[in-house]
Amino acid sequence: MKKIDSLDKLIATVKKTENIPTLPKVLTKISEEIDNDNFSIKNIGDLMSRDVSLSARILKIVNSPFYGFPQRIYSINHAIVLLGANVLKSIVISTSVFTAMEEAMTGLSEHSLFCAFASKHIAQEINKNIKKTGETGKLKSNEKQKQQQTVDPDNMFAVGLLHDIGKIIIATTFKEDFKTILETARKEEKPLEKVEHEILNISHDQLGYMLVKEWNLPSAIYIPIKYHHNPTLADDFKKETAILNIADFLTRAMGVGFSGSAYLEKINTDSMNILEINIDFIKSAIEEIYLYKDELNIFD
Ligand SMILES: [Fe+2]
Ligand SMILES: [Fe+2]
């Protein structure tokens, strides 16, 4: 078993392997089109319609109870108009990495999807709290203004879905080491990222950050991924990182899917402080998030 002694070497190894999930060409094109400030719905619709399975999946997702649109959506162009660029982009990314996740580790796709549901749900609840305090208090300082900024729930859906993507790199590039990591985490009852560090000198949160950056996704996605096990270290997107941290914790605590280790730490109080939430918030979030268990098949 080789320890990775330099990040450069690791990046080189990762880049050499053919197993790294890449965004299919059509997705890269769609993503580029969306990033374009004056993107055209028609262009995106055309690109998507060329990929039959992608269009079918998108229509299935937008027609799922999770999105809860009152009328049925029959065409991709209609979906784009209703959902907007951000949601669309997160769905596009999600559909492409889902199979790779399923192949990397049994339970990882369920863990990631449920974490995405939980992240989006918590973001919406946090936004409601922000609105309430905004209406009642006169908040002036910079710090308070930052605290008043809402988070984008659909961005949080993408963040939740991709947060453990680094595990795919370990599972495919360092197959034998990954087995040892899982086995050690199980025997020694340790969090996975700790064991990854002991064995590889790097952990999935850092690797995921690298991969997502490589795909040219925005910092609102890669920063929370980078710090999802240490939210206080994030300088930007602190709230997003704390939401992801809590959503990941709740997903594991509720036993949905498998994230690589049965170890469960205590809830991160730093994340709760960043979000200014208490245990009652967590309790009602659990009750509401639980209902999403029935939606885990939206990518099937
Ligand atoms: Fe993680
Ligand atoms: Fe996770």
C-alpha cells in the first residue's frame, strides 16, 4: 500500500486513470451553454433532446413529486422555462454522475441523493428563518448583512448530490486501498475521511473538490464540498457548507444508503451556530426529510 506523498503526484495519477467520471460531451456543451450569460433555451433544448436517455430522465425528475409541479411537463423546452438554468444545470450534472456512484460503492448513490434532498430542504427552511428575522429586526452591520443572505436551494441540491464524489476517485483509482479503508473504518469505528488520510494522505472531500473544479463548476458548489467535514474552515459559502454538513450527518443518522463508514459522530454544533439553528429545528427537519425516502427512485 503506497501513501501518496505529494498532491501533484496524486493529481497526475488521478488524471492518468480512465475510470474518472467525466461529464459526457453533450453535458459539457449544455453546461457551457448555461454558463453563457445570454444562453438560449432553444439551444439547450436542442442539445438535450439529442440525448434521449438524458431527456427522459430530466422529464421524469421534473414530473416527480419532489419538484411538485401542478401540471405534467411533456417537453424539455417547457422544463427549462419552468425550472430555470440553475436547477437544470444541477439535474444535468446529477444524471451523469449517478451511475458512476452506483458502481463505485453500494449505497453511495442513495446516500448522495438523500443528502441532496436534505440539503435543499434545510436551505429552504433556513431561508424562511432569514426572511422572518429580516422582517422583524433592523440589521445593519456587515456581519449581520451576511447572516441575512439567503442560500440557493437548488444549488444545495447539486452540492448534496456531488459532495462525496471524491469517493468514486478512491474506489476506482486506488481499488485495493479503498477496500482497506472501508475495512479499517468498520473495524476501528472511525470516520471514513480520517482513515483515508491515514492510508492515502488525502480524503474524499479534497478529491471531490478537485474533480468538481476540473469540471468547471462554480465555487458555490466546490467550496462546500471541500469543507463538508470541517465547515468552520470555509471562508466563503459558510452557510452552504454548514447546511451540507448537517444534511450529510442527518442522512447517515437516518440510515439511508451507505457512505462508507457506520461511524456516527455527534452533530456538529459549529454548523448549528453558523446557521443559528437549535435542536428543535433539527427535530422538525428530520420529520420532514424522512418523507423524501419515497423519492429515492427519481433517477432510476
Ligand atoms: Fe463526506
Ligand atoms: Fe456523505
